[in-house]
Amino acid sequence: MKQYLPRDMKVKITIFAAMLLLCNIAYGQVSKEAYEKAVDYLNCKSVELSFKKDSSPGILNDYRKEVPCDDNISFDRINLYLVNTKGYERTVTLSKQINALKGDFKPNWKVDNAVEYLSETAFKDESRYKALHDFASDRANDPDFVNFKTELKKSLTDKLSVGQTINEIPGPTVSTKANVNNTSANAGKNIGSNENLPSDGWFSWTNLIFIFAFFLMTAAIGVLFTQIAALREKLSRPSNLQNRPYIPQKPGVKVAPASSSNEMKELKDNFNKLKGEIDRMKTPIKSQPMPVRNVTPVSFSEIDKLKDEILGLKREIELKADLRGRLDELKNEVESLKTKIRADGLISAELTHQVHEPPANLLPSRHEVFYFSTPNEDGSFSQKSAHSSYRENVSIYKFTKTSSNEAEFEIDGRDSSVKLALEYPDKNIDPVCEAQNAFNPKASRIITLQGSEGRAVLDGEKWKVTRKAKIKYEY
């Protein structure tokens, strides 16, 4: 006599086999959100390295404080800082080109592909990203740049590994490995083309997974209909007792007839279990919503501050224009009076050539105060780097105008300015100051001697020092 497995056991075995196949899916691909965050991190660290070489220590410290390269970094924060910091157009171009790398994202990239592209291939693409190529070429032999790329690869690997998606079956084929090796070997060739980037095809792992899931669900539905057909066939039989084989009975033992109600209940339970398992199998197949990228809100306090400064400058210009107008009116009145007096013969012609100075309260103020960070190598200060207000961890020197193109300067007495000046005395102090005692890096104050302030003259776009300031270190 044939023996059959219980129907409930058959259903469980079928479902277990299907779940085993689904569990073979592993090794995720890089998500677009993780890739864009990695590009923002690359952007932040590249701008930091650019400031380290091409700017003063004050600008570098200010950038690290205002734009930390953490998980919340975004291109908007980097660009806002660069727009507010004048004189670094090359760095602005570099940052925008790095941000453009977000458009090169490929959905089937692995972590190694994305790290190789962001840390090596993109720096060699002179035709598409010239600023990024020049940035790497200028620092090819710089130890800081070598360390930068080593740390960059490790950080990018960590950040890209976090944002993987489950879309690939492990075990690359021979052709896949060959393509990866060819891509690595030709990384330095055909820069600017898309041949060295992974491309999407119709037979991607994502499509194959959905096809497999579709066939799995079709098979489950087929099993369901098979069970329903078997149930109908069984119910259509006249009596289950007629098909039962004869079983010898012992004397005094009664055999209970088969209960059709119990069998119906068992079939219904099996049917409900199978239906529930099919519903649970459908759940992971449903399309998942695309992840929404978290955008860090940008603070506009700096923009509001700039607007206030612009309005202040505008009012000052309008005031000066008004004073010039009043001065011209006074000159015209003086000339008309001189002409009339000469006609009447009251004064000699020599007096008419005397210079008439306008009242002191009509002249513009010459005691304008502004601040600089560090001097240039030749001991001058760039006019474009001047700030009308003191900036913490940036400003070192305080300038006070004595005329339209002359000014006196001294080291600002605040702790921030003293600490910043003592970090690099050969660059921050020696070019424009003359110390009256021995240098001490632990000095608590730097005093500019009374009456011995430095002097500078505005020549074009530079303030050139005509007399160094005499200073004294105090402990």
C-alpha cells in the first residue's frame, strides 16, 4: 500500500523551499543617498585641503569651525561659506565640479566601484572636471595629498557600506570578474568617457530578482489550485468508506467510522494556512518607497549680516555724496561772492586765490576702523581681505584710517588675535612688526607701544607698510 506525506507537511515543505531561495539574496549595492553623502564628504575634505595650502591659518580654522566634515555636511553649507568668503574663486569652481559628480551615479555600483571612481578616476578626468584634475596635479608630490587620498578611501568605504541595498546574488560570474578587471586596468585610459563606468542593462540583478519572485508566486498559486482541485474531487465521492481497504479486527474492538466533518475542518485549516503563507510571501515583493534624502537646513544668519553691512555702506555712500553736493554748493557761493566783491573793489584779487576749507563737520570721518587677518609674504595687506567688523579666530590686526589713503595699525588686544598671531610668528608678526623683547610662545598678551603704531599707505589694492609697529610680549 502506498504511503503519502500529510498534506500540511507538503505545504510547509513547499514554503520552506521558497524561503530558502529568497534567502540566497545578499551583497548589497550602493544606494543613491549614500553615494551623494559620500560626494558631499569628498567636497568638504577637498575644500579643507585647498584652504590649508592657499589661505591663511585663520581662514582654515574658521572653515573647520563653520563647516565640519561630519555626517550632516551638505553642498549647500559648503557653497554658502565660500560665497561669503571673497577671493577664493578657484576653490568655488572646485567645489561645484565635485558636486557635479553626483550625476555620475550608477544604480548597480558596488562599494569598491564607487570608492575607486571618487578617489581615483574622477581626479584624472581633465576634459570633464578640469578644476578637480588641476587640484590633484598641483599636489601630486605633496605628502598631505597622499595622506588625504588614503584617509578618503577608508572614509568613503565606511560611508558607502552603510547605504547598501539588497539587490544582488553573491558569486560573480567569470564574465563579471573579467569586466571589473578590465575596468580597473583601463582606469587611466579614455578618461571622460563612460566606458569605464558600470552600466545598467535589462538583465540586471534587480530585474532578475523580480522575475524570480513572479515565478515563485505563480508556483504558489498553482499549488493552491491543485489543493482546491483535490478537495473538490474528494468531496464529489459518494462515500469515503467504500474506498477503504479491509482491516481485520480483533474480537471486542470497535472501529469508529471516519468523521467527514473533521476532515472538512482539517482541509479548511490547511487552506487558510496556505493562503496566509502566500499573503506573507507577497509582502517583500511589493515595491518599497524610494528613500528621501535628509537635507540639512541652511542658516541664513550670515546672509542677513551681509545685508546689514551692505545697507550700512549704501547709507555711507549716500551721505558722502550728499556732503560732496553741499561742498560744491558752498564753493559756488564762495566764487559768486568773490566775483561780486571784486566787482565792488572791496578786496584785492590776491585774496580771491586763497583756499577756503569747508567746515570740519562737513568733512567725512577719517577714523574708519577695519581688520585684517595675516599679512602677505611681502609685508603688505590685500584690500579685498579687509573686514569692517572683528571676526573671532580670523582677525589679528586693527587698522585705523588717518586719511583717505593712510592708516595706523596694531595687533588687536583680544585673546583670539593673540593666540592666532603666536601660532605662526614668522608669517603673522615678523613681516610687519618689530619686537622690543624676546619672543615667547606662551605670552598672554602682545602690547603695541604707545606712539609706535605701524603705518601703512593704500597703493592700488594693497596697504603697504611704511613703518613697522613696535610690540612687546607680556607673560
